[in-house]
Amino acid sequence: MAIAKQAVLGIGDDCAVINYTKDKYLLLTIDMLIEGVHFDLKKAGRGRVGRKALAVSLSDIAAMGGIPKYCLISMGVPPNAPLKIIDNFYVGLLKLAKEYSVELIGGDTNRSEKFIFDICVIGEVEKRYLVRRSGAKRGDGIYVTGRLGGSIKDKQYDFTPRVKEARVLVKNFKVNAMIDISDGLSSDLRHITESSNVGAIIYESRIPVSKSCRSVKEALTDGEDFELLFTMPGDISEKILTKRLGIPVKIIGEIKNRREGVKIINKKGKKRDLRTLGYRHF
Amino acid sequence: MAIAKQAVLGIGDDCAVINYTKDKYLLLTIDMLIEGVHFDLKKAGRGRVGRKALAVSLSDIAAMGGIPKYCLISMGVPPNAPLKIIDNFYVGLLKLAKEYSVELIGGDTNRSEKFIFDICVIGEVEKRYLVRRSGAKRGDGIYVTGRLGGSIKDKQYDFTPRVKEARVLVKNFKVNAMIDISDGLSSDLRHITESSNVGAIIYESRIPVSKSCRSVKEALTDGEDFELLFTMPGDISEKILTKRLGIPVKIIGEIKNRREGVKIINKKGKKRDLRTLGYRHF
């Protein structure tokens, strides 16, 4: 069944990567939102679902260090759906697209029982700036932007895809590995350690817990934060990064040897396995 | 809301077109199949849905004169779906992918009430070979490959995406406009005439009606034939094209001035408007 591999990077990172120009790669990512599974149209309100449908993919492009350029959208629409809902969806989507200079270039609309939105975003990244999940090195600091947890309330719709911040990072610092936090810090840190074949230790006291979040456990497992989790040689201070990125950046731990596992040290100094909570199998 | 247009071609053709290398464009197309709307898993049987999900997009790449290279897939999967169904889907999809040297480079799997498959295919085409819907010229012959109609029975699953045939066409002939017949000959001819700002006349007697099709009307409106409909200067005989492409090719009519409308001449010589039957609004 094997097909000669031409892609630079296939399944297993935030985006697929293919050759583009002499100096650049093309990034591709696809994300599906289904009514009743990923969103509640009534609760979400006007335009927010359209915004989110695009934003999750912009966040994937950011996680590779890239710039989003184009998007295509497939929709499933109930036959008797009010046109207003579709209009609102596009208002939310196109407003965000404009902010990020993303061009809607194609689509497919289908009859469906529930609303379905599937968005493919195409971006580009200079070859020298591409960041994968798999480049974390022993001794790297583990950094996270913003605050984590409690996104189920509002942030899941209103989050800022960290494209600008990721660009500052890849242009000015030696980022070894990066991912966006969609499954939850706990799971997404594991995605980095597993693909980089390393271990890690993080400190509970250093995790930036969002105000709407009731516990560190939620901040570890809630998911849909869409903040950046990245690793790089640990001599850059939080203060410098916070200033350069314009948003809070915290060092939450350090990359270790694989055999040391992935651990968390709680506020009493006790070391435990960071279990893979928060992972969505679907 | 306007975003600076960077794409060569956005919404309104079989694929979106963006700049790629010095000599080539990149082609992008997205297509969604929903259980109960586009397919019946029980009736379709093993692997056929997976094959079709990819094949419809390969057909779109063919219609632009291109070569498919990569695909990404978003799936919606019911929580208790037997793994065998998903396996079979991938067997069908990957078998066709292998035949066409298409590499699966990304995906997203979600929980869903019904099966949903959304596939984005990326292809490439030499700039000089790109064919749009919009290039039909007065005096062009109107050509169609294969036989039309009755695809609801089997062909909708088993059709051959006409990639090889389209490549022979664009490399050896001056094809002015091309589309794949997905909505039905009647609608897809209108897609060509409207975007080319021309009229057309076709002859009922010349339409290649498939054996499983009961009437010319069905051949005009059934859709899901996934044959090529193209126009080019009319001095190339069916015999030459049939030989070069290795499949039957018929000349069914001629491109006219816009003001002559889009007409069909029946077997008794009577001229009528070719109404837009067979168009699926969703």
C-alpha cells in the first residue's frame, strides 16, 4: 500500500508540510466542527462558530511557525436552516479571515441533518523557521503563552490564534519544538515528548491558571486553550519573552531524558507521573 | 470585508488555483460525503465509500488538467461504529490513492452521529496546461468522454477519475474549457457557458447514453457521471480523440454566441431550451 513519500511531513503534527518555493514550505491543516459535538449554535451565538471554525486552523499554522494564506470550506447545512445562521457563520469567519489576511478560495455545500463545518487552511513558512513537535532537546525550557483552562466557557470561541506571537518566536529565538494546546497541556506536552523522544518535568506552581478555571487539574486537561506550548534552550527569561510577544509567557518546566518520563512536581514538592488526561480520542 | 486577492482562481471552478513554482500552479479542491445524503454504507459495501470520497476530488483535479498529489481527510465517526467500517473505508481510499500516486498527509477524526468524510485534494498543473471553465469560444466543438446517466446504480462508486485522459488532452490539444460532469450534463454545460459568457447548441442524437440509463433525459440530468465535458476548436475528430484517450469521445454540439442561448435539438430536429435540470442546490 505504500506510496512514495513526497511530503516533507505527513500525519502527526499540527500541519502537513510540502515543498513550495526554494525558501518556503506550504502548510496544510484540516479541522471539522460538528453541531452538537463541537458547538451549540444557540449558546455560541452570532458569528462565533464561524470564527472558531477558522481560528482552530489558524492556530495550527501558528504552531508550525507559519503564516496562514488561504482557506477552503465544506459545509453541511440542514435543508430548512434559516439563511441568517449561514450568514452569521460567514460574518464571523470572514471577519477573522480579514484580520489575518486569509483568502477564502473554495468550498462545497451539502445537505445534512446537522450543521457541519470543515475548514482546510493553507499557509506558508520559510524553511528555516519551520518548527515541528519533534525537535525538543534535553535541557530545553518548556514555555507556555497566556493562561490555561476553563476555555469551555468563552475562550474556546474568542481565543486569539497566536500567529503573530509564533512569528516573533521563530524569527528571534531558537524554538526547538512547538504545538498549540488543543487537547490540554497534559496531552499536548506528551505529543511533544513522544515525537521528540524525550522526557519532561513541569512544576504545578508555575502553570498559568486562567481565572475562569477552578483547579490546576482543569488547566492541565481542559483543552481548547489554543495557546502555544514550546521548548527552547532555557536561558531566555519569561520577562524578555513576555515583552517581545506582548502576552504573558511562563517557563513551566524542563525537557529531560526519555527515561526520566514525563513528571509533574506539585506544590508540596512531590513528583508524580503526568498522566494523559484530557486526551480526546475523537 | 474584501481581502487582497492573491489566489489565481478562487470559488467558481472545479478547483481553486494558487501560485506554486515558476512553471506550475497548485490546485485545491474539497468535497464532503455525508452518510444518508451521499451514500448508504450498507448498500455501497466494502471500501466503495472510501474510494468515492477520494475519486470525486481526483475528478476535480482532472477537470483543471492537473495531477493529484496529496490529500487530507476529516472524518466524523459515530462513537460505536465498528472499526471494520473505518478500516474498509481506508482500504478503498488508499487503494485508489496508490493507483493515482496520491499521498495521505493529514487528517482530523471527530465524534459524529453519522459518518462524514471530507477530503481535500492538492494537485499541481503546469501553468500552460491549466484549463478553466471560462475559456470556451464560439465555434468550439463540445466534447464528452464515456457514457452518461444511470450512475446512481454503480458508476457513482466505481467511476474512473479521468486524470490520465485529461492529461493527454491538455498536452496534445488546445482545450479551451473543461469541467467534470458531477451535477449532470445539462447543468455542467451551463456552468461552462455561463462562466465563458457564450451560448451552445447540443444534439440529443449525439449524447452517449449509458446502458443502465433509461432515457436521454436521465443522461442529461442524472449527474455523478464524472466524465469530462470540454470544448476545443472543432476540427479534431471523435475517432482521433477516442484513439488518443483510449475511451469513447463524442462531439455533442458546438459553442455559440451568448445571445443564441443554450439549446438542444431533439431527434425530430426540434430546437428547445436546455433547461437547468439536474442541478443540486446542495
